[in-house]
Amino acid sequence: MSGSVVQEKVAKLLSRQNGKPVLRPIKPLALKNEVASRSLKKGEATCVTEMSLVMACWKLNDFNNSVCSKEVSAFYTCVEKAQNKAKGKQGTQGRLLPKEANTLLKRFPNLSSEI
Amino acid sequence: MAASVRHLLKPWTPSLCLMRWSRYNPYYLDPDPSKDARVPESELSPEEKELQELKTVSPIKAALSSDTSSAFNDPLISKFINMMMHDGNKILARGIMTQTLETIKRKQVEKYHKSPAAKREEIECNPYTVFHQALENCKPIIGLASVQKGGKSYQVPVPLTDNRRRFLAMKWLITECRDNKHRRTHMYEKLSQELLAAFTNEGNVVKRKHDLHKMAEANRAYAHYRWW
């Protein structure tokens, strides 16, 4: 069992038998019932090209929206697609999201003290 | 002593009244109060058929007391009335809205009768369509968001959701009518003027929308600072 191997290693790191101990912990060496919530990927600005088209049309036609209706509708479709993508692409690729992991850990925590 | 006797003489009203709780589980559906909007089964696409089946099975939220099944129930106008309401005085806000719609109708009908026969067809007399079109003309397309990068905060052009755009249009209309009017003009008068101006893409609210667009256009270099 790898559990006991880990415990022996930790005991060796804390022991004062071979000179000074390697670890001098302030808090107890136990895992928290929480995962750090951070997203791995850095996002990028969506629909920038459509936006630049709309702005170019505006500059030509003095911000008249009825003349630029094609570009504006293209911009709206792009925004909708981006929103749908952002909603759907969250919980895939085999890994639990930090939020989901935290809810599960709250319901089934590692008990560090007797209740 | 008089106060306690007065308390005994008042009719008893409950001190708490039941309100619809606004936090529901996400699978709860919104109620649909319209009676006659049922389309026969053959005309529905498969997605709409799925939606109808969902409605028979899943739970539905409690209806608000402002939702009616009448033909005059307009969700956009209800939202506008709620935004105009102050201190919970819905009666006053609704009265102002009905007066506004009446004034719009009167002005348009007057214009209709004064104009020559050739131009009569272009004049829109239905106050509801005037309201909807004016609101559409006031909605901004791109908004600005404040993004901090490298210690400085930049105004970045950002696409807005439909709800946010509708909210901004209504907010601008209401603030414009509250602030920039003579103290003797009534709210409904000023609102009808602004709505008719917005209907033809004139007036201060549409100017404010154009100012926002100009700012967004000026800051288009910062568009890549967005990460969503």
C-alpha cells in the first residue's frame, strides 16, 4: 500500500535523528477539503474581426445603423455562437472542474478529526 | 392610550405577505400566461415539440401577480413600468405609462389628419409599435468594459448581451426624462416626446447611444485586452 510508504517518508523528513529535520511544519500535514479554483487556459477576445468590420462601417457611414445592418447582424450571430461555445465547453476532456470537485469534497470530505 | 385603542379599531391585515421567491432550481420553467398562443402539433419543428413535452413534465415557477393572460399583456412594457416604478408605487408607474401611450397616439393621429394623403401611410399610429421601435433604436450594439492591465485601467469595447442592451436603453430613456425636463412638464409628456424622437433616430437618448459607439470606435485598439 502506497499510504504507508508515504507515511514513512514523511516521518523520516520530520525526524531529528539524522541532524536537523528537513521539514518544520507550522500547520498539520493534511490535505484541505478544497481545490484551488483556477482555469488552465488563457482565453482570448472573441468576435474581434466582426467588431472591427462593424466599426469600419460606422466610420464610413457616420454611425448609421440602418445602413450597416448586414455587419451588425453578422456580429450578433458571432456573439451568439461564442456564448454557446463558452457555455458548452466547460466540463469536458475527462477532468473535473474545480467547482465540481469542491462540491463533491464538501459532501464527502476527508475527516481530519473525530465527530 | 389613544394609539393602542386605534390599533384595536383598525381591521386586521397580515404583517407578512407571500411573495414569489426569485431563486429557483435551474430546471424550473417560466410560466407562459398567453391562452391563445397554442400552435397545432403539425406546425411545430422537432425542437419545439421537445420544448412542449418538457413543459408537461418539468415543474414551473409561480406566476407573478403582474402576469395576465390578456391580449394587452406586453412583457417589454411591463419591464419598462417596473423600471420606472419608485418605492413600489406600481399604480403611479402604470398610470404614467398609459398616459404616455395615449399622448403618443394623440400626437400621431393629429399628425395623420394634418398631413396630405400621400404621406399618411408612413405615419405609425400604434403606440406599441412606436415604443418597440424607439427602444430598438436606443439599444447600443457594443459597450465598454473597464479592464485593468499593467496597473492602468482601459475602456475596452465589448459585445453586450440582449438583456444588458435592453436594460441600458430603458435606463437611458428614464434618466433622460427625469433629469432634462422643465419642472412644470409632466413625466408622460416628456417621455412621449423622447419616444417619438427616438422613433425617428433623433433626440438625446439616441445621441447618447451614438456617443457610446464613438467611444468604442476610438478605443478599438484595446479590443484584444479582453479574455472572454
